[in-house]
Amino acid sequence: GDSVTQMEGPVTLSEEAFLTINCTYTATGYPSLFWYVQYPGEGLQLLLKATKADDKGSNKGFEATYRKETTSFHLEKGSVQVSDSAVYFCALSEGQAGTALIFGKGTTLSVSS
Amino acid sequence: GAVVSQHPSWVICKSGTSVKIECRSLDFQATTMFWYRQFPKQSLMLMATSNEGSKATYEQGVEKDKFLINHASLTLSTLTVTSAHPEDSSFYICSAHDTAQSQHFGDGTRLSIL
């Protein structure tokens, strides 16, 4: 079945460092891909998404490009801030719009000043 | 923007108690809502798909008699954990799709069974 694999955390960075969180997926069709962020004690918030190959999702300085050839959707940010400390989930949704999400295990990011 | 309200945010109760969690779409209608469960430091796992006006669709391994789902209106789905036991302690999160098919999550309910 479909699955999402994320790099294991935690990821610990200093403020203004470059961030990459790797995400690869397995899917039978052409899924939509998402990154969600979960701040401590809160629910999930959509960070960005891409619905087809070569699409780039971006938001709040974060970017991810849908790479069909490598089945990847790596999350990047050029300069992280302390406020970016959270758990990041990569997810996919297969089939028609409105279907449930399949999540990766999440990667904890800790940014220190 | 679209908002999903989940209530309560945290509940502690004794073993054997039934607990109801509500999930409301505040400014849009949702024919489909999803219920997820998240164990500590693990990912979200889909428990069931809640369909307005019909029975929920449960994922394999999820006991439908244990986790009762009711989606009586286009803005409300409820999850009732019946006769809860310590192993049911977890973080439960609902989500709903808006008309643009973007999925919006509630803030989750932390359930602790003593």
C-alpha cells in the first residue's frame, strides 16, 4: 500500500541555519503531497502542498518540490528561526480530492538561538 | 479561513467511562470528516472516515463498537470512546474538507484514562 517515509529526528539547528527534512513516498498512482506542522500542544496546520509532478509548494519561507522521478518531496528552508521549532509531517493523499491522508512518522525540529 | 473546532481539548477519566469528542466545521459544510489517532512520538493513523448521514468507514483493526462515530449534520461529527481503558489513552484528531477540498484539522483531544 501507499506509504510515506521521513528522515528520523530530532533535527537540532542553530538559528539561521539551512534546513532539509527528507521525505519519500510510495504510491500506486499520482498522489498529492503535503507538509504539515504541529506546534507543541496543538493540532496540525497545513504548511504547503503540491498536487502534481514538478510543482513547488511554498509558505513562510519553506519550500518543497514534487519529484516524481525520485518519489520525493523534501522540505527546505534557507534560514530557520526559533519559532520554527515543531514537528513536521510529510503526507500524501491518493485518488480523488477529499480522501484521507497517509502520514510519515514526523520529524522533530529544534532550533536554538 | 476554514476552521475546525474540536472539543474537549483534554480529558482525564476513570477506566470504564465513555468519552465523547466533538468535531465541528465552523464556517463550512463537511460531508466527510476523518478521525485520526496519534500515539506519543508517532505519526497519525487514520481510524475512520465519517460520512454525513451514513455509517462510518473504519480502518482495519479499529473496533467499530469501541469507537462509535456519528455524523448527524454537515458541520458535526462525534467520536465516542466506549468503556475506555488505559490503552485507549492517546491524542485524537479530526479533520474535515472544505469546498476547495483542502483538509483542515482540529486542535486534537488528549485523552488520558486512569
